[in-house]
Amino acid sequence: MNTLAFDGGPGPWVLLFPLVWAAVVITVVTVLRRTVGRGRRGPWQVRAERSGPPEPSPITLLGRRFAAGEIDEDEYWRRLSVLDEQFGTHGPGGAA
């Protein structure tokens, strides 16, 4: 006597096949999205994009503080002369 096949039918195992196919489709879609979705970029570039914008240079930060009125003109030029020695040269107009 076959207890799984009621009256010669497929029995409850027929419900397993759609679940198997659903698992296969989900796996294929996941793999394709993770590999093809990146294109030619590598995984290191995705992490670099997520890290955010680069930090501004100290000279840029000094210019922002001066523009916001946090420091006066004498302090700006004194600090700029110190930063010029370390990070680059700027003329009196602030242009490179």
C-alpha cells in the first residue's frame, strides 16, 4: 500500500517542485545582480563610492573659516603662510 500517493496521484510531493523552482530562480537572479550589475567595476570601487566625499584640504578649511568670519585677515595670512610651506604655494590673491 502506497500511503504518499492518494489513489495513484502524485501526493503531497507535488508541492515541493514549485518551491525548488522558486529557490532556483531567486538564486540565479541574486547571482546575476551581484555580478552583472557591477559591470566592469570591481568590488573595491563600490566601497570607495560609499565612503563619501574626500576631506577638504587644510587650505580650503582655512578659507572657509575666514569667509565665515571665524578668523580675521591677519590670522588668515599668518596661517596660510604656514600651510603654504607644507601643502603648496599661493599668491597674495589666494590663487595657485
